Amino acid sequence: MNLRPIRIPALLVLLLLATLAGCSSATKTNPRDEMLYHYVSVIRWSEFEAALGFIDPKILEADPVSSFELERYKQFKVSGYEVKSARDLSEDEYEQIVEIRLVNINTQVEKIITDHQIWRWDPEGKRWWLASGLPDLDAEVH
């Protein structure tokens, strides 16, 4: 049996490395998409208290969420989250209209609400903040 070393042309190696480098840069997300991804994860797991960490601190300071309101959120489990529309309002503002399906854990009745989200870029903190607050449990589907 004649075993000879396999020689890979240098050009092929360079093309393979360039392709791999392109793939790694393509998987990087922008800060807004990364923040939205984490927010969706928190909401889908019905972690409304954790979702407070996404709300603009100025908004929370002006209108804090009461323990009573948080207890009301705990009555619901999220069964669906679907972005219906999204658009840039400006360079520093982003809007999403989201349909959220909630199941009341006491009655097992599902309700569907429309969450109108406004996200704001904070150049000092270099992050996106949810300026519209937690989803309104009484919002109707449009």
C-alpha cells in the first residue's frame, strides 16, 4: 500500500479560512436584536419580574410597578409570542407590535393581547431600553 501525504493547495486553504471568517462575522448580532432576543426569552418563560430589568429606569422611576401588579402577572403563563410588525421610528427608537397569548393559571382560559412596544437606545449606557413598559394585560387584539 502506497501512502502519500495529501497536499492541499494554498489557495484552497485560504478560501476555506475566508469562508469560515465570513461565517463567524455573519453570526454576530447587533445590540438591539440581542436585547430583543433576551426579552422574548424572559417573556416566553412568563418571567415578568425579570422583564422589569429591560424597562427604561426613568420609566420605572416615574411609574413603578407595584407588588399587586406583579402578582397579577403571576396569574398568567405565556403560551405564544409573535411579532406582527416592527419598524425603526428613528435611529434611536424602534417599534414592535406583538401578539401575546396568555393562559390564566386559575381558569385555564387563554386570552390574546396586543403589546405595543417602543424600544429606546441609550447612548450613555450603550443599550436598548423598553420605554413602553410591561405588556398591558387588559389590551385587546387589534
